[in-house]
Amino acid sequence: MNYGAPNRSLNGVAFIVSALLLLCPQAGTAQETPRKGNESNPTAVTPNVYDPSDHDQIRLWDGRAPGASGDDPGRDIPFLRVYRAAAAQDQALGSAVLLIPGGGYDHLSDEKEQAPVAEYFSQRLKLTTFILYYRLVQPDGTYRYPIPMWDGQRALKLIRYLGSKYGINPRQVGVFGFSAGGHLATMLAVHSGTDFGLPQHDAADLQNGRPDFLGLGYPVISMDPAHFAAVSSRSHLLHGYRGRALEHLQHYLSGQENVPSDMPPVFLFESMDDRRISPQNSVLFAQALQAAKVPVQIHLFTHGIHGAGLADGIADEQTWPELFHQWLIGLRFLQ
């Protein structure tokens, strides 16, 4: 396990984690700032729209998606966009990753967390990469929990179901999520034994729903307001829930409280000066993973910028893509 800067010793790392907890004594304080629209231009209209003529897009369900309130291609149709892996020297089946952008569950961060990361993963790492365009919570609560989880788990299973078409080994399919997308990715890993109450099933749903590895960038982990819940993500995902139902979901959807015995290996990076999501989300998850003896590599950088994707030009944080690359090689998901 590696907390903090890549070259820190385990003893030094343990001290850093403890010190960070002391620096944030108000457990109910969250750092997330609600945002709308595009990362770099809050008023822009994001291009996350299903286009049946685009052969790189894959609709998650052939017909209307479970729980859909209509057929609007920009609102009601969840889909994938595939970035095929650069050709490898051998013809062996390769690894794949489901890439989940963030956005607080009410929009998708598309400037830096989609195409740049997908292109890097597919061309540099030779990972066949699928960006997930999941349904977003509407102002009236439409597409609140569990809809995003239905879309995420369906996407993972569909990738395995279609694996032979894309040259994918179905036992080498992972998930990588940023921010709120990191929360969704975490839920797929910690609750892989359930279908979140999905009301309809077909052949694709018979596939294994457990990711083979979990990657996280500045993730939302907690939904409990007493433990650094991200205000915007929580209010959107749990819109309208009250009383015991709300209390139950706050715990059920907090990753640090639900690490299973079959948790896949985890790679996580976060900056300790994150101004949108409390980095204590990552600290709590790191401690829970360590307690459960999950294979994990966690990098808590001194400086970074929330929503930076590949973090090009950002000291400290810009090292994460190569660290992730080497981590996958060490796990033999890449050569």
C-alpha cells in the first residue's frame, strides 16, 4: 500500500493519515461546491447525447431503459462510447475499463474527464475504454438512486457480454471513476452482489457484475453527512428520500462502511488541498480498505485541482496516470 507521495515510507504515511484527520475535526463539514454545466464553461451545453448513427456509441438497453421517463437522447438514453485500444504486438485478449466521469450526479464533467482520459487509456495503456453516459438526476428527482447504479452495473456487464467483439478478456474489466463518478464506481465494487433492484433482465445481466479493479480520482465516497458527505452529490442522488429510508441509504451508499471480503484491488489519488470534495473521503476509504486487507495503492498528493482529469501541468498530481499504468502492470492487467 502506498499512501501519500510515491516514495514515502509506510510509517511516514501512517503519520500523514492521522495528522489529516486531526486537521479536520468537524466531521459534518463537506467541501463540495455545487456546479452546473461544463467544467470550464458553466453555461455551456454538454454534448453527451446518444446518436444512433455513431458506431462508437453503444446503447445500454435496446429498448427503453428501465425507469426511463421518456426517449430524449440527451436525458433518457444511457449509453457507452468506446475508445478501442491501440493495437498490441500479440493478439491476446486485452483488458478494458469503464470510465465514469463526475459531475455531482446532475451533470457530466466533459472537458477533462472524458475524451482526454479515454484517449490516454486506450492509446498509451492499450486499455479498451468505454465512457459511461449515465442518466442524471433531474430537478424533480427523476433518475435519483438507484437509476445511476442500474446504468453503471449494466454498462459493466454489457462490456463483458460484448467482450469478444472488442477483443476483451472478460476477467480483465475494471472501472475508473472521477469525483461523483468515483462514488458510482465504488458502489459497483462494494455492492457487486446485488442488482440494486433492477426490474428487468436479459442475457447481458447474467454476466459478472464485479469489476476486476477499481480506479478512483478525487472521489466522493461518503453519503453520510456526519462523515464528510459531498453536499451536492448527496442531495441529488438521494433527492426526496426521508426518514428511515434516507438514513439507510446514507450508510448503504457510503463506501467506507461497506467494503466486502471480495473487494477488487484499488488505485486512488486525491490532493489534500481539494476545494470541492473533502479529501477525508479518500482518507476514510483508505483506512477501511487497509483494515479489510484489500490490495490498494493510494496517493494523497499535497497539491492538485479537482476535476483536472489527467492533471497535465499540475505538480504532484500529474504523476497519477503513470502510477496507475505501473499499478496495472504489477497486477498483470497490462504487459
